[in-house]
Amino acid sequence: MRTYYLRSFGCQMNDHDAERIRALLEAEGLERVEVPERADLIAYNTCTVRRSADERFYGHLGEASRIKKLHPERLVVVCGCLVQAEGDAFLDEHPFVDIALGPQSIHRLTEVLQLGLRGQGYFNESGPFSGDLPTCRELPFQAWIQVMSGCSNACTYCIVPRVRGPERSRPAARVLAEVRALVADGVLEVTLLGQNVNAYAAQDAGHAVDGSPFAALLRRVDEIAGLERVRFTTSHPKDLSDDLIEAMATLPTVCEHLHLPAQSGSQRTLRDMGRGYTMQQYLERAAAVRQAIPDIAITTDLMVGFPGETEADFQETLALVREVGFDGAFTFVFSPRPGTAAATLPGQVPAAVAGDRIERLVAATQKEGLRWHEGLVGKRVEVLVEGPGRHGDVLRGRSRQNVTVNFSGDAGPGQLVPVMVEAATSTTLRGRLVT
Ligand code: SAM
Ligand code: SF4
């Protein structure tokens, strides 16, 4: 076996797992190809957070099935949350799939290849953190670092706790060692990853901390010489402590961006979702963050069509969007997931009603995003250059506030440069390099 094809779906945690899958395959001597037809091993890393994610993957799996019919010797491997949710039934239903690996079983790839295993599924394991496996990054100067796995919250709509297991925190010493090694290897920007990073609990003996263990971790990451930028995601509003806000405000490497999923502005919907905060508490936390870090960009996740959501509930979500003035938002239509409490709640919202609400929500978030970005016109922002822009001969990078900036000027990937902002859209900035 000489070549592999890998397609990953879903969130940043999955993208990060995909980097580990690539590294494990490459350690076995396989080379990446861009089309499945040319690959000896076809791998998918699946997501199942919404039905649309399942459907997108099944479209691709059809392609693998056709290839397998023509070339039965090829290996089809399916990893990730969807196969974890379905377990052995997935292999029974798709007999041409050779191997299925849940997200906690990625490390099994090596033995699968070395022993030539077939027809096997590995689920519900509590293997090593994928962060402890070898890695392979897209850009030499940016890296994701897993600080937690799983989730122990019980949001009633969410399948993540079922497929990724209970929350586990990676010991601080392991996280710090990984950051140090990455910085020595040229990394300037790290993003600490977990479903609920601000619930991180430092497990290192001898490092008992007052206040938030995640804030303590940030303080120690910030001390690492040569590291320029630290980001983290996702934060849960109920676990956003004053200590963490203080750390964000004072640590020079921690970027002025907070992703703080609100989900809804309705008290009743938030309660039925089991989120553990009220709209007032969310607004109070957002205000505390803005007061401590005036130029912070706050982004969020919002959902429409949760069971029982009325037009009045939805109006409260729109009010929340206007009140917080989000820089950006990921917006979703509620999708009932098998085995979750919300899937069987009464008052399921018809698709047409949810469709109309999502359109209005997207318009409202775009309006706020545009307003927020226009406020940056005429200001200077620091950009980490990632590469060429999509159009013309501009360059592209991201500001500390995590906004994509297209700009003219002469700079190379991995450089930190000052850019004067000249124009804005709801999602990006445009400018020119200044000295
Ligand atoms: N742990 C993070 C949090 O609590 O904010 C996010 C995890 S989830 C992968 C990302 C987003 O997907 C959630 O914030 C939520 O808005 C959305 N989501 C999760 N389950 C969903 C469902 N059943 N239907 C629609 N959207 C969903
Ligand atoms: Fe899902 Fe809630 Fe956990 Fe986020 S905090 S992963 S939405 S259960």
C-alpha cells in the first residue's frame, strides 16, 4: 500500500484528529493523494453533530463503494463521530468498509495497517489523547493543541457527549511540553482545543491553583518564549470566570477574541436546552469581557428551531444578537440527533418555519458583523500572513481578533505585519501593509 486519500468533516477538533490520522498513515510510509480513485487507502473522518453532516459524508461514501467494487484490494477506513454513534451496525450496513474507528480509537490505525486487519470496528475506547499521537500540520507556523477531550455537559440537543465520551483534561505538563516543542519547530500561533476549555482542570500534582485552572494554564503557556499568539475554543458561558477574563486581559499572547456560544436568547429555550445560564447571565458575562478587553471580538453559535421555539423566543435571539454586537456567528437549524433528549421533545418546529428564522438570523448576524468590521476601518491591525488571497495579487492572513484580512503589500507566510484597514465586509477586512 503506497497512497492514501483523507477527507475530514466537521469541527476543528475533527480537523485536528485528521492531522493525527495523516501523521499515523505517513509514519507507515503512505503518501497523500488528492483524489480517492488514486488511493490504495481511502479514509474519512466523520461528523454527526447534525443530519446534514451525515448526509454529506454518505455522498462521499458512495464514491468509495464504487471504487471498492472495481478494486477490492483497496482499504476503506471510516473514523470519527458518526461511526462511534452507529457502532458495529455501521460495518453491518456497509460491508465494503474495512475498518471503523471511533474518535478515541484513532491510535489503532498503526496496528490495523501493520497486521493487515479487516472487518474490524473499535469503539468506546478511552485511548491516548489524540494530542499525544504524532502530528502533521497544514501550516508550519500555526498549530492546534488538544487540551481536553469529550464533554460532560448535557445540552439536550447534542450528541457530542455520547460520541466523544466524558470530559478529560490533558495534564498541563503534557500541554506545555507540546507547546514548547511546537515553538521550537517554528510555531507562532497556537489554538488550545476542547469542547469546553474553560472547564479545564489542571491535573498536575504540585500545581494547585487558586481560581480557574484554565487561566493558570494560559499563564504558563504565555511564558513560553517565542510564542506570539494564543487562541482557545470553545468556551462555555457558564464556566467563564472573572479569573479567566483577567488572564485574557493581561496576558500579551492571548488574542482579543472569544468564541462564546449563546445558542439562544430565550430564557425558556435555554432552560430546555440545559445550557445552565440565562440570557441575563450571558449578557453580564459578555459585558464583563468587553469591559476588561474593550477591543475584543466576540463570536458565537446560535440555533433556531429548537423544539417549542416560538416567534417570541426567536425575537429574543435577535435581540441578543443586537445587544452583544457579535463579530460573527455560526448559525444552525436544530437537527434532532438519535438518542438525545431534544429529539423526542414535543413542539418540533416545521422546517419551513425554521428555514425562515435562519434566514432572518443570518441577516441580523451579518449586519452586526459588518457594523463591527466597519469600526476597524482606518485602524491598524496586526496580521499573521497565511498565504495568497483568493482574488488578485493580495495576501491573506488573520488579525489577533481572528478576522480574515486581505491586503496589498510585500510579505511572506508566517510573518507578523501591520496592516491599515481600508474597507470591510460582514466577514472580512481589506487593507494595505504599512510600516
Ligand atoms: N462544545 C461547544 C459548545 O458547547 O459551544 C460546541 C460543540 S458543537 C460541535 C458546535 C455547535 O453545533 C454547537 O454550539 C451548537 O450550536 C451546534 N449543534 C450541536 N448540536 C446540534 C443539533 N442537534 N442541531 C443543530 N445544531 C447543533
Ligand atoms: Fe455539546 Fe453542550 Fe458539550 Fe458543547 S457543551 S459539546 S453543545 S453537550
